[in-house]
Amino acid sequence: METTTLIGLVAATFTTVSLLPQLLKSWKSQHRPASDSSLVVYSVLFCIGIFLWLIYGLFLIDLPIIIANSLSLTQGLIILFIQIRRLQKARQLSSKH
């Protein structure tokens, strides 16, 4: 394996694993309403950026970029989905009062 590919895979591992705490936090709090929409905006922008990096990696046929961004996009979409559901719950609760 080339040194550059190895460095890319190590970098991909660190950046992908760095999302796990946020994913776990979102998962644990998914049943609680959320009042802050900034995390949704951040998640949308994050997912767009990661999707573009994935496309870039596919054009280059660069395995570390493809793997890292596929996994990061999956985590980002899960976080986004959870945050949108939390905001919907908060809005439903506030409309009942």
C-alpha cells in the first residue's frame, strides 16, 4: 500500500470516528424536543459538503476519500434526520399550548 493511501485511510478513520459522539448524543436525545434549529442548518451544510467530497473522491477514484465520505455522509444524514424529528416534536408541543 502506498504511503499516501495509508495516510488518507488514517485521516479518514479519525475524521469519521470524530462524528460518532455527535451521532450517539443525537440518538440518545432523539425523543426529546429540540428548540434550536442551528444544528439542522449545520447538518444540512455538512451533508452537502461531505456529498461533494464523495463525488470528488469518485471522480478521482480515491479509496480513502470515497470510504471516509461515504461513512461520514451516512452519519451526517442520520444526525440530520434525528434533529429534524426533534424540531418537529418541539413545534407540535408548542402548537398544542
